[in-house]
Amino acid sequence: MTASRSPRSRPQPEKTAVDQAPTIPIQKPHQAACTCRHRWCPRRIHALGGVLVGLFVVAHLAVAMTGLWPERYQSLVNRIHRLGPALPVAELALVFIPLSVQAGYGLRLLVKVGMAYRTDKKSRGGDLRFFLQRLSAVILLAFIGFHVATMHRWGFHLLYEVTGMDALKGYQAAGLFHPAGQAFHSTAVAIRGYWSPDAIRHPANLLVLGFYAIGVWAVGYHLANGLATGAMAWGIAVTETVQRRCGFLCLGIGVALTLAGTAAWYAFAFAPQAG
């Protein structure tokens, strides 16, 4: 009888050159789009709201930068306020509602993640980018709140109209910003002399000036980084190459916004015509 050959003793076929070649792993997209199955998930809505708010910020800083030329600034303010009753509706629909969505989701994320530098919650960008995004968000919330409360008719002015508090009587006209013929002067006083108009170098005035500067710089970074990560969330920038190009584009936008905001800040704070 012939002994049965064990499976282990069977000769193995020689490997060809193709079999011996190293296996190249398939590269997956670097930090791809949002994995949520819903097209209108909170992250995407947050990103879309950021785009709408960003468009307003670009227009707002462009108008504010013309404060270097007070007459031109007054002319642009006059054109905007010719909208009349349509202006509050546009502000509500295009600014305050998207801004509320941004702030609401941002606060929810901030409560969940906190301000720790290193966190596992980030899904796009490194630790530094995510930390600066949260830090700039906190600064922006305080900055926008102060800016709207003091200068806008929907701030302390509205509160005065409702309550009639004597402490808010200074905001009874329409906030500290008076568009009718006093656009530049009222803005300059509100920024460089908020605490004491008669003493420009008062420490509290300098504190407000510094706060405005930090605020406009935070706008530049937060919007630029938000556009870059928003492009990832919507699947526009999926591969590493596209993300790199998108990052450079958003960096340019951020630098341009920062320069425009700084120019506007200088116009109302230190330019000779602001005196």
C-alpha cells in the first residue's frame, strides 16, 4: 500500500516576481467629508451658516475700512440705510439667524469638548488649529456681544426701549452708532472713547481699543479656518492635495480680512480724522 501524503508535505508552488512584490496600501482620503448619513447634519449646517456670516463679515469690514475716508464711509452708510424697513428684515434673515445657529452649535461643541489643547474630539485639522478655533470663538462671542449691545439698535437701545432704565439712557437714540450724518464720528467715539470720551487715554478706553483689535484679528482666523474645515465637512476638499490648496486659499482670505479689519480699527481709533 502506498502511504497517503500529508497535506503539510505537499510541495508549495514557487512565488513569482509579481507575488514577491511589496503590497502598496491604498491611500484613503485624508480627513474625508463628514461621515454623517444626513446631508443636512448639524456640522454641515454649521459650516453653511458660517459661510453666510462670513459674507456679511466681508461686506461689513469692507465698509468699515472706508473709515479711512470719512466722507466715503458716510456715503456707503447712507446707501445701506436707504433700504428703510427692509434693512432690519435683511439683518435678521442674513445675519442674526445664521449667527445664532453658529453660536448655538459652537457653544454646544465648546461645552462638550472644553478648552483643552489636546482632545480626541477633533475630526479635521490638528490640535493647534482646533484649539485656536475654539479660543477665537470665545473671543468672538464676547466681541460681537459687546459690539451689538453698545452700537446697534438691537442692543442696549432695545433694552432701554423695553425697560426705560436710566442706566441705559445713553443708548436711547439708536445705540452709540448714529448713521444720519454722524456715522464716522459716532463710530470713532464708541471705539476710542467708549468709557470716557473726554479722556481718550483713559485705561478703560485703551482696554476697549485693545479688545476691538483682538476681536477683528479673531474674526480673520476663525473665518479662514472655518471655511477650510467646512469644505471638508461638505466633501469639497477630500484628498490631501485639495485640502492643502484649499488651506492656502483660506489662509489668503484670513490674511486679507485681518488686514481689512486692522485698517478699519486704525481708521476709527488712531487716524487723524478720528480726533
